[in-house]
Amino acid sequence: MLSIRRTSSALFLCAAVSLTTACGGGTSDASAGNSPPASTTQTSSESYINYLSTHYDGYVRTGTTENPVADYDDKNMSLRWTISGQTTEEAENLKKHIEFMVHALESGQNPRPWDKLFLMDAYMDQQHAYHTTVSLAGRDVVIDKVATEACAYQMLKTHAVGVSGKFFEGDIKVSFTPLAEQLIASPVCDADRAGIEAYIDQHLEPLPDGITLVQ
């Protein structure tokens, strides 16, 4: 089944991997309703985005042969990714990449500084508006993100939708800026708008060549 998916998906490439989940540009290419598990996320000093972009079609939603997507719990402002790799290496490297992104955002770094959605994500993380936990069991990775307020939760959902639709198809050369601009202008972010826009104005970098805007 996965060999068929590899052939069809290869024509098209977090983020997501917020996903996800959330995905960064990598250390060598920084430009380019469930309770969270009890395990503690460990710090990773290396981004595995280039590895993930090569092995994207080895990842599936656990128990299926489908691209990974997040499950949402609107009542508890949380989302969960359940992702399986074909090998333990794929699963471990996905976990390491998520750990890298969590550490990068929490420490004030801005992976993909030309993407307003990633900058919004960094601002929300640094404001402690959500938290992330990740666990690994064999070839299965579980990523939980829980928001403390509505604007952050909508950002997490927007990020998850974008990543599931692009990054797990092998396409990391995209910017979700238009989606971020729509969300920032929406009523749910009224209380956060000034802080988000100030952070973006301070850190936004020009869009690199070859990056497509996702509408």
C-alpha cells in the first residue's frame, strides 16, 4: 500500500507536524481533547526537516495508510497527531524534529522567519499560550498541543491544516502567511492582535525565491 502512495505522492512535499505538527527550516537551512501523555519532551539540537522532506511518504496516520492529520478537541482547545513511520528511524527522527521546533520556539528562535504563521506560532509559544508534548512508542509518535486561549488554539488548528496538506506531501517550500493574516484579523484574535503584529514586524524577513504562498 505504501509503495503505491509513494508513487502518487512523489509528484507533489510541519509544518506538519504543528506538525504539526510544526516544521522548521533546519539548522543548516533555517530560511528554507485528549490529555497530553505523561512523557516529557527532551531537547533536540538538530532539525530533521530535510530528512522528513525526503521520507515524507513513509509517514501515515496511525492505523491507516493515509497522510497524517490532526484530531481536534474544541472543548478543551487541544489537538493530537498520531503518526506512524515505516521504520523506527523515521519515527525517532520525526520526534527529534518536533523536539527541535519546541526548543527553538521556546528559546526565542524563529524558524521560517519569512512565514507569518510560524512567527505567530513563536509569539504564542513565548507567551505560554499553548504547550506541546511528544511521546514515542516503537514506530508510533503522538504529539499533543493544548492551548490556554482561543486565538492560540485557532493558530494551532490553522498550522495543523497547512502542515497536513503540504509538508506530508513533501512540499516544504511554502508560506502560510495569507492564512496567518486572515486569522490575525479575525475577532478571535482581537486581544492578541497588537502583540502578534508587533512581534511579526520586528522579526519578519523577506520571502525567499521559490516559496509559494498558500492561500
